[in-house]
Amino acid sequence: MLAEPPGGDYPGLAVLTHKPWNPESLLWLGCALMLALAPGAAVAGLFEDGSIAQMAANVTVLPVAILVGVTVWFQVNRSFYQTPISLAAAFGLNRRNTGRCLLLGLGTGFGLVGIAMALALSTSLLIQALGDQAEPQKLVTLIAEEAAKPDQTGTLVFFVVMAAVVAPVVEEILFRGILYPAIKQIGYPRIAAIGTAILFALFHVNLLTFASLTAVALGLIALYEFTDNLLAPIVAHAVFNASNLTMLFWQ
């Protein structure tokens, strides 16, 4: 059976429907990601370390690589495994519960901001207690520096759009939309949730935000399970990132 109705063994609750893709196709996704990242990393390496140009290249390369990988993955499922997948089937994107997903995404996003702040503060205190200094993400530091400079509106808008719009879409497609259900469907739901949450946190390469981003990822997974529509975690992720950027500008 390729699909199960929302609710499954939990009447009254929406549970993530079975996804009709072949697990082996994820190998193609991984290969496509690596092949797309390689030239992008080479281009980023041409710029001065820590420069705005290099950071701009980095934040562009990752979403592009993910989109390339996902496009290849869709085509592989269609051509090699004869399982063509629509966006609705893959990610639950439909118009039936759009309003509900938007509201739940907004509420969850703001809630995750508070949880993340508490965990980040606890992590910072722990790191300091161990005799070290917690360092913020390089992108966060760069955006803060650019916000303080005159005549940097274009650069600032670029990074804000990438962080608050592009990143939530592509990261949710990869982590919650594909990796989580793929691992869950082969019989490992707990590993799927915890493993992809940790991978999401590691993806951001920052010790200070590791615990908070792991918790955020688990919250986004729960939201996806509850709504069976990737739009909800995308909105929550966007609200989370936008809220953090807003607080950064007001510092």
C-alpha cells in the first residue's frame, strides 16, 4: 500500500502518510548533493576567508546543491524506479488545510524561538563554565556587522532573504521532507527523528546552537507529523529565522 489516510493508528490526529518513493533512490540524492557541492565549494574557496563574498557564495551554494539533489532524486524515482512523485504526494502540499498549516506554523515558529533561546543560554553558560567562550555563527556575526554599516542595504537584503526565505524551504525539503520519512519508513522512527534532528544541528556547524537547533528540528518534525503538510514546518522555520534576525537587528 502506497498511502495511508491521515490518522492511521491515532484517530483524530494527522499522521505523516506513507511516501511512495524507493529508499534506494536516496543514494542518488546523496551523490547529486556531493557533486553539486564540490564545484560550489571550489568557487567559494576563490574568495578571501571570512569575506562577505565568500559567505555569500557559501549561503548560495548550499541551497542550490540541495535543489539540484532533489531535482535529480525526483527524476530518478520517475525514470529508474517508475514511481513518479508529485509535490502533493511527496510533501503533502495541498490547498485543503493551507490556512491551518499557516497558523500552526506561525505559532510553532514563535514557540521554538523561546525554547531555542533558553537552550542557547544554557549551552553558553555550560561552555563558559568549562573555561571556553561560546562563538556565534559566522553568518550571524556577518549580518550584524553589515547591519551596522551604511550603504549596505543590498547585501543585507540578500542575506536576510537567504536566511528567512530560501533556507527554510530547501532545508525543510531535505531534512523533514525527505530524510526523516525515508528513515522512518524502513522501520526506524526514533532514529529518523533523533538522527535527522542532530544532523540538522550539525549542518549549521556551531556548538552554541547545537542543542537549540536539535530541539527546533524535533519540534518541526512533530509539526510535520501533526499536519502531514510540509508547508507548516516551512512557515515555522521561516518565522524562527526571521525572529532571530529581527532580534539581531535590535541589539
